[in-house]
Amino acid sequence: MPTTDYRAEARFFDRVAAAAVVEPMSHRALDRYARPARPHLFGKEFMFSLLGDVAGRRVLEVGCGDGVASVQLAYCGAAVTGIDISPASVAVARRRAAAQGVTAEFRVADVAGADDLGEALYDVVWCDLVLHHLVNDLDAVLGKLRRALKPGGLFVAREPVAYAGWLKRVRAAVPVRVDTTDDERPFGPTEFAALDRHFPGARRRYFRILARVDRLTRRLGPIALAARADNLLLRVPGARGLAGNVVVWARA
């Protein structure tokens, strides 16, 4: 099995973090996830809707990046620990929490390496668009995440998916730049099998067929309209092969 170059991954995200702008989020942006009104349309809102009341609950965010989701979780009242392989990202996350006036713990950690996440410490393990960077070590990583959860704790992840080979070729021809690292890989049957081994009974919900329009516009109206069309398309047998993201969740 190929080995992921995690030092290259860290350097990539250090460069991303260097361009980050840190300023307080608006209450409207924070409340969108604290009280998600459209979880059926947007994967991240759906993830927040799965949490219920997180006030006082311990949440581990794996691959916290520059801390946006960790700050949103802390705003909801969670006791958040965010970890990331990128030292620059962790530094930005700390600045973001301070600018927002929320409390969260951030530390540099290599979840695929020797770093221990502890045992039965967290009520929630949150992974948003990070596990597809760890596919070469996914079994070991998922084992750590499972052990870190308290009995009955919630594992929730959102990841890119790639089922249809022809669709990947079409996407490659579309002139929309998406920054990626050399070692990341969308989830497919092998990765889902690993998830099912560690989290039996894990459930899935698919998103983003037409809603990939968000790469062309940040206007919420057109994106929401496309997401509503996605809901109709995803009822068609076989349509999940066109999806761009999946949310996976399970109880320990």
C-alpha cells in the first residue's frame, strides 16, 4: 500500500493557513449552524442537526484546519478540542477562537501517526473533509477515533465521494480550479468497507450533484435551488453515483 507523505500535507495546509483572514463571524453565520434550518439541503447543516444539544459535551474535531467549525461548535456550547497536522492552521485556529470570544483547545497532532487520542474521552468525534487525506492509514485512524469515543458517542464525518468513473473524467474537463494534495482520494467502496468495520450500522446521506454550482458562485439562492434539485435527483435509483459528498454517522 502506498504511504502518504504527511509532511507534504502539512506544508500544503501551512500555505493555505498563511492566506487565512481571521475576523469574527457574524451571528447570522453562527446561528445558521447552531439552529440549522436547511439540513436537507446542505451537508454541514445536516452534520450539525445530528448533534442535538452539545452544550457541555466534549467534541473532538479531527483536521480542524483554521478553526471555523471548531469555533461554530464552541458557539453551540461544546467543549471543543481541535487537532490538525498543520502548525500554521492550529495557530490560525487559536487566533480565530480568540477573535470570536469562544474557548476551544487546539493542538498539533498526527492522527495517522503515533499520537494517541485517548480512550472514551469524547461525546462526539467530528471529521469534516479530512479522512480522504488519510485513506492509506484509514483502518488505523478509524480505530483510534472509535476508541476515543465514549460508549454511545457520535461519530460524524463528511467526505467527497467518487463512484462514476465517467463523471470524474467530466469533472476533470470542467475549468474550475480546486486545490488538492497529491495523496488525497475520494471515498469509494474500500473506504466505506473500513467505516463499516469500525462503525457497524453507520448511516449515509448524499449531497452535491448540481449543488457543485457553489464553486462558481457564493450566492445562497442559486446554491439552495440546486440543492433542492439534488434532493429530487437522489431519489432516482443509482443517482448517488453522481453525488459529490456524503455524510456518514454512527453511534459507538
